[in-house]
Amino acid sequence: MHRRVAVYPGSFDPLTNGHLDIIRRGVEVFDLLIVAIAENSRKSSMFTVEERLEIIREVLVDQPRVEVDAFEGLTVEYAVKRGAVAILRGLRAVLDFEYELQMANMNRKIDPSVETLFMMTSEKYFFVSSQNVKEVSQFGGDISELVPPQVMARLAAKNGLSPRA
Ligand code: ADP
């Protein structure tokens, strides 16, 4: 049988429960979901690509239909190379919409064979972003409901804080 593959690209710096929610729901729709870390030298990151790969693999170890990878260059080209029919993206707020619409249209122009699909965030996570998780954790705030425990521990280590229970 033909496998339906999708690529879920992003920075994942770091992985949040908002990302995880999209991943868990995404695997229900596709046979294989490739979580793909976009290597972007222009964006400064807290975690290296290797660290991010390791974290996501650890968290998703119980998901046989999820693969974790990293790529450089154009997302559509990576998607085609991996035999994907779709690029999956999450939408939180109106703020995401304009940027995502531009990207989706640009990607369709580059290669119309790959469809961009959007999944709405769960109301529990609409306010969660990697950026605000990093900020809150830097000041010792409680992020236990926003990220998986593996990410909490690593953020605490980066910030030189002991992780909160
Ligand atoms: P990028 O730098 O490409 O925006 P991110 O890691 O910030 O990468 O996000 C990857 C994808 O996950 C994007 O489509 C983003 O909109 C989505 N996303 C991020 N946080 C959430 C959330 N809390 N709920 C739903 N989707 C989310």
C-alpha cells in the first residue's frame, strides 16, 4: 500500500507541548510524520541541531510512525526528496496566519505537488511558543505544563538552574 508521508518542519528550539500536540494529531492523519528541524544559520538558537534531534527523538521514542530529521535548504525540496505529499504546519493565532499564507503560496509556486496543511492549535496550547518558554524558564518561571520533562531538564541545565518538580 502507498504510504502517506508528511513533513512537519520547524525550528523546535526547543520542542514544546504545542508542537507535541500537533505531532500526536498529525500521526493520526498520515502513515509517517517526519519532524524536520530546519537548519537556519541566520537564526540564533539556544539548542544546537544535534541537541534538538536528541530531545525530540527521546520524547517521541514511543511513536513508531514519527521520524526525526534535520535539513538545510528549501522545505519543499526536502519534502519532495522524502516522498512527502504534505507539509504540516500548526496555527496558533491570526499573527501566524499572514506569514504562513505567504510561505504556503511560495512553496506551492516552487512545487505544486506538495500541499501545505494546517492544524489548529489546541486551546490549551495556543499561547505556547518556544520563545516564551525560553523566556519564562530563564527567569525561573514554571514551565512544567508547557514542555515535556526532557525539555524542562535541559532548559534548567542551560540556565544553570535546578529543575523544578
Ligand atoms: P518556525 O521557526 O518554523 O516557526 P517553530 O518551531 O516555531 O518553527 O514552529 C514549528 C511549527 O509549529 C509552526 O507551524 C508553528 O506555527 C507550529 N507551532 C508552534 N507552537 C505551536 C502551538 N503552541 N500550537 C500549534 N502549533 C504550534
